[in-house]
Amino acid sequence: MSNEVRASHILVQTEDEAKKLYDEISAGKDFAEAAAEVSLCPSGSRGGDLGYFGRGMMVKPFEDAAFSLETGVVSKPVQTQFGWHLIMVTDKN
């Protein structure tokens, strides 16, 4: 089991936006490019990269999704109090 994951994410306001983006990325759109274009999080300028984090450092729905993903797989939309996220784990420790 991983103690830390490195993840990138894209934050949008609505589930519809997140679903549309998920479909675009699934069809080949670059995740980092999409993050830079539309993410509401300041991490968007870094392609959505949040760096490494351990359990207890992110809100629970986000953390649960991030720690359950395989490296390189984009999550389906995940809702938190901040909005809707697409999450991609890029590394695990």
C-alpha cells in the first residue's frame, strides 16, 4: 500500500463540465494541457500537479479517489466542497 501519491487534478465548478472534460481526455486530450486551460485551482498553471501527499492531507473524497487510482489513470469526476475534480495519479511511494 502506498504511503504517498503524486497527483495532478483539474478543478471545475459543475459535474457537466467535469464529465465533458473526462470524455475529452479519454479521447486523447492532454491532461496537463486541459488543466492549464480550464482548472480553477492555481495548480492548473503546473498542469494540475499537486506534488506528493500522504493520507490526511486532502479532503476525504479527493484522498479516497487518489489513493484508489492506478498510476496514469484519470478518475471519473469526484465532488468535494471545492467543486468537481478529475484526478490523475502520476507516481506512488
